[in-house]
Amino acid sequence: MSEKDIFGERLRRRRMALGWSQTTLADRLSVRPATISRYESGTYGSVTFARLRQLADVLATSTDYLLGRVEDPGPVPHHRCTGRGACRPLRPLSQTLTPEKEHEYV
């Protein structure tokens, strides 16, 4: 697995653990959803250090996790904010990512 593949897979896993769509993450980063799609699929040119730090901060994880240097992404926050200022408790990952719903987050 290439470094880009590892980064993309880790980014996707963490986004899904938070219950976010690519659009939600893109909104939080002020980028287009297509940018998130390229990151996750490994079809991007490069990622700046500033963007890497921003991704880690928004996803509540470490740059080391996103880069594949450590296995532990850290705890998932207990609350999810929708971007409209409202926060609500997160559902357990097993309830969020049923096989029927997984396509909603890709």
C-alpha cells in the first residue's frame, strides 16, 4: 500500500467514524467535496503541512495517524457538531456504518 493509499484510507476511516460525509468534511475545511474525494482515493498532487494539520485538527486525530506512523487514531469525540452550531451525541460506529448506509458516507 502506498503512502497516498494509507493517507486516503486513514482519512476516510476517521471521517466515517465521525459520521461525516465527504461534503461535511469539505465544508469544515472550506474546500470542495471533490478535494476530499481525491485525498481519499490517492489521486491528489500533494498536501501542504498546513492542510495536514488542519485535517488532523478537524478530524480530532493526529498527523501521525493520518500518515500511517501510529495505529491509534485517538478517541472519537462524544459529540458531533453539524456546522450549523448544533452539537449532538455521536452514535456508536456500529450503528452509524451499517452495510446499507455505508454508501451514504462515500
